[in-house]
Amino acid sequence: MWLIVIGALVLVPFWKLLPRFGIPNWVAIFAIFPLVALILLWVMAFKDQIDGGRA
């Protein structure tokens, strides 16, 4: 039960933030895996440098 709660607490912020960085919402489903969440955080952190500051 607590895994579902933690999964939801991770999923919802990614679901809201990813479109702002040009990444589809459905990718947030994979954020329940810690390594994928870490990779997504890195992508979001450096997305403005990748797009030339338009993020």
C-alpha cells in the first residue's frame, strides 16, 4: 500500500513538470523507477542549455 502512495507522490509532480520541458506526460509513468527519475531530473535540469535557454 505504501508503495502506491510513494509512487503517486513521485508520479504527479513529474506529470505536471515534464510538458514544460517538452517531454510527453506519459514518460512520467517510468519515473516510479529511481534510476529513470534521476535521469529525468538531470534532463530537466539541463534542458535550458540543450534548447538554448528557451525552457
